[in-house]
Amino acid sequence: MTKAIKPEASFLDPAKDSQSVKVNGCLLTFNHLSKVYWPEDRITKRDMFNYYDQVAEYMVPYLKDRPMSLNRFPNGIYGPSFYQKNVKDKVPGCMATMPHTNDKGEEKEYLVATNKASLLWMASLGCIEINPWFSRVQSAGNPDFCVIDLDPDKQHFDQVVSAAQEIKKVLDAIGVTAYPKTSGSTGMHIYIPLGAKYTYDQSQMFAKIIVSLVHKQIPEYTSMERMVRKRGGKMYLDFLQNRPDATIAGVYSLRPKPGATVSMPLSWDEVKPGLTMRDFTIHNAIQRLKETGDLFRGVLGKGIDLEKTTEKAQSIFQ
DNA sequence: GGGACGA
DNA sequence: TCGTCCCAACGCAGA
DNA sequence: TCTGCG
Ligand SMILES: [Mn+2]
Ligand SMILES: [Mn+2]
């Protein structure tokens, strides 16, 4: 008798349009599973939940203990979307939250991710994209990493690659290891580990120093101007995102873009002309992860020494 | 997406 | 038990 | 003070 080769069972039943599942002891309900979220690609909510179920083991370490911004697309990538930060009175008891009082003195509750259930609950609200803070609740004012965010205007992705390589040159010169990923949209993100040793202000100052040096090298096609109209169509070297309460799409996040692209970590030797955001999607991300493993592991490791590094930058670049 | 409301 | 309505961010750079 | 920005 031959054993039938059974395909690995997916997280959700392909035949059901609604399903409740207990995850980390938390009962989650998934509705409208056949609703198409990416119409060109015929990708459904069910596909999205199955992706986050499978990617969770790689992704959760980058979500754990982090306050979250929810960017919700309850009707797919072309439907209206909105941000949600306050989850007061809307969150199941099994989810963790953090009290937050804003400038106006209003008391809010931010979701704090803890495990796979947190990830799947966000997804169930229509969060195609997953947006974690750069810091954890235990050290809310101290980011684990500094991010240099490359935001092209109309440039070809090869131009983004060139700018990323320029950033690597500067960081190499001062002995800093950095970790690149595609944003999954039009740009790239470069992470520098900080080990929660510095403030957001210090992190932002460091990003500004790096970006200034890079801009000096390639002023023809990059800009540090915050005002879009003052950029003159050049690629924005965004260092201002290093502040509390600000987020970007996290590593392994899907994006609400045609192709169901994923924000994917890269090795620096992949940062070469010809690379595109379309290289990494809901279809091939899990397979790639099985091959490459988690290329972002170093991001949560021991951080750099900002004082020494800044000094070195000053001595080398005057 | 989901909760509150009234028909 | 429906259909409809309504709600769901934020801080700050820089002008 | 207000708007643009991501
Ligand atoms: Mn960006
Ligand atoms: Mn940006």
C-alpha cells in the first residue's frame, strides 16, 4: 500500500468562508475568506491569513513587545483604507495593550504585539500591511534600530539600488553593519542596529549624518527636502521616520500593492541592478525563507556605538 | 471590519 | 435578523 | 499658526 502524498494542510479550510481558530489560546474569527483583496492576482483574504500563519515564525520576533499602528484595508488594496492606533474597547482580552495619552490629554490604548495571535488578529481587521514601532514597550523611548528610508519619486528601482549601495559605502567606511530590505512598494529600507541604547532623537541625528554624507556623493538624484515640491523629482533620503509613534511596513509584511509584494530582507550582494520589488511576493516568500533563513537576525542584536561611530564619521569625512 | 441602532 | 450608519491617527518640520 | 508629510 502506497502512502498518498498529502499536501501540507493550510491554516484555513479552503472550503469555508468563515472560520474560528484558537491561536495562542486566543479565539480568532476570520470572515469573508473568499473576498478578493488583490484583484489582478486573484488573491483572497484566506491566502493572506495563510501567508501570515506561515511567516509568523520568522516575523513575530520583529513584532514582539512593539506597539502597532494598524493600517487597515478591509475591502482590499483598492478599497478605502485608514489608520487605527487606538484599540480601546475593541480588542479581545487575550491581546496586550499599552496606555497612551496624546497631546490633547486623550487616553488611548495601543495594541502591543506579542505572538502569532496578535499578527493574525491584525490581519483579520484588514491590516494587509504590518507596522511595528522601532522600540519595544519595555524601552519605549529607545529604538532597537535606526532606519534609513529610501523613497524614490519616478526613479527606476536600479536608482534606488545605487543609493543603497552609496549608503553601504559610507557605513562600511565607519565600520557599521547595516541590513537592507525591499519596502515591498517603491523603495528600500536600511536598518542599523542600536540595541535600545539611545533615544529616538539620537537615532534620527545619526540617520541625518549618514544621509547628508550620502547626499553629498549623489546630489544629482537624491534630496533631503521634506517638502515634496522642493525635491524636484529626486529620491527622498528619509531620516525623519526615526521618531516615536512613527512606523514603516515591517520586515516580511505584505503590501497593498499589485503582485502582493513582501518587504524582504536582502543580502548586500543581492542589492544589484535588476533587483525589483516584484521579486518577492506572497507566492515565493516562504520558500525563500526556507532557503535563506532570517537575514535580518542581526538587526535585533547588539547595537553600534553611536558616539564612536559619529566620531569616526567626522574624522573620515571632515 | 464590526458595533450600535432601529425597522 | 436584517440593513444602514458610523467610526477607525499622529506628531512635527518647516513655511 | 497652519499645512504637508509619511
Ligand atoms: Mn519608504
Ligand atoms: Mn519615508
